[in-house]
Amino acid sequence: MAAPPPADERPLVMLAQPLFPEFAAALAGRYRFVLLADADAPAAAEVRVLLVGGLPLVTAQHLGALPALQLVACTSVGVDHVDLDACRSRGLSVTNAGAAFAADSADYAVGLLVAVLRRVAAADTYVRSGRWTADGDYPLTTKVSGKRVGIVGLGNIGSRVARRLAAFGCAVSYHSRSPKPSAPYPFVPALRELAAGSDVLVLSCALTDETKHMVNRDVMEALGKGGVLVNVGRGGLVDEPELVRCLREGVIGGAGLDVYQNEPAVPPELLAMDNVVLSDHRAVLTTESIGGVLEVVIANLDAFFSGRPLVSPVQL
Ligand SMILES: O=CC(=O)O
């Protein structure tokens, strides 16, 4: 008689949505997966880990359907797509991508800043459309080196933005929930005050109830008419209709935006503005950073299943 197949001892992990194929292939040898949408009652009753790849909404209702759940492991840095109140009240642990995306996101923030101040994208369009030959040089733009840059959120990403811009000779100061004792930059307790003393405001903080729409008209008026807003955090940090109005009215001078309130929708008025540089929520994404996130996810899952401390827990 043939021996029964060996029991599959790989731990069960529920997926909030399908993973990138590279991710799924790398994890398949270690874990069994079940998709949240396809889970039958026994799987939902058994599962202790929900792996959230990308940024799908994870609601209290999703979490409520998983009675044995202990860990929500996210592949992103920001975890505003997960109902954290529900996690807190259930006593669930939440992990994120840690610092795996930080260098790429910081590089990109600096890229947006340079692109807006020096009109890199607009000059590119100018040359491609033949206007250099027809109309002469693109108008002068403003210098990057030496600008006063206010960073909102001096975490893994913001601190790297600060270091990069300090090397450009920029005067960096920052605003965050509390001063960072080891940071060599001035802390500014009020966002409006930071904006008033900055030529460029870079948003690299988490979206929470406290930070939602923190950049409102008042803050943009303080940033002023030559001022530039760079956002690699979340669209919800900014009052987006007000941002569009401020750009249209010249209340601020430009914006570099990687994130939006209702992605993938981008306010149509922005598309026609040459003082605005737009991208599709890709600051964090490089071939290398995806590999780094995979390592963090594996480290968190391994730690969880072997009872060791999690590698990148989010403070709830
Ligand atoms: O925006 C991307 C992330 O939070 O990882």
C-alpha cells in the first residue's frame, strides 16, 4: 500500500491580495498561502498571520473574520490602509517594511525637489517638442544648493532626505511629533512655522488621524509664492483641492508629487502645470528595494513562527 503523502508542515499565511510573482515564488517554499477572498471557514479559523502585499484596504471586518489572527505583516512602510484601531483593540501585532525602502524613497524625494526647482521635466518636454530650436533657451530656473528645506517626519526616509540635502548645502530643519535628540537639524514645533522658514517642504511622514490634511491653505500660504511642496508620504497629508487652488493662484511656486488622495486618480488640472512634477507612487520601488522588503517580510514571518521578537514592529 502506498504511504500517505507527508503532512504539509509549512505554516499557513493568509494573503490580503495576490503577491508580486517574485515575492510569491520566494515565499512558497516556506509557507502555504490562502487568499483572503477565497478562504474557507477552516482556513479563516486557523490563520494566525495576514500578509498584506501592496496597499489594499484591510478593514475591521476583514480582521474580525479571522479569530486566531495575531500578526498583520505589511510589505509597505506606511500602514494607513490597515484599520490600526481594530488591530490595537484586538491586541494584534503589525509589521511594516522597516527601512527597506528608505534610501530609494529619499533618493526620489531629492529627485522630485531638483526636478521641480530646475524644471527638469518641463525642459525635457520643451526640447522634445522642438521649441529649443524654434523659441530659444528654456527660461532660467532657481538654484537647488543652499535652499532652506523643511522636512516633515524625520524617520527612516526623512533622515535620509536630510543627509542628502545637507550634502547639497541646503539648510535643513524639521517638524515631527517630537524632537529627535540625535538629529543635528533644528526642530520646529509648528508645521506653519516650518513652512514659513522653508523654500521647500518635503513630506515623509505617516498618514494618521493627526497628520491628515496637515498641509492646508494656511501652511501653503506660509510656504509662500516661491515655495515648493514635495510629497513622497501619502496624498492624504495634503488638502489636495486646496493644493490645486494654491498652485493655480500662485500661492506656492510648484510641487513634486508621488502620492495622491485617490490613487490612481490625479487632479486633471495638475497635468497642465509645468511647475509640477508627477509620478505614480513609485518613490519606494526599485528592483533592489523589492529584494530588501522580501528579506524583512521573511525575517518577520520567521520570527513570528519561531517565537522570536519581530524585526520591524509598528508602534500602535
Ligand atoms: O508608499 C509606499 C509604502 O508605504 O511602502
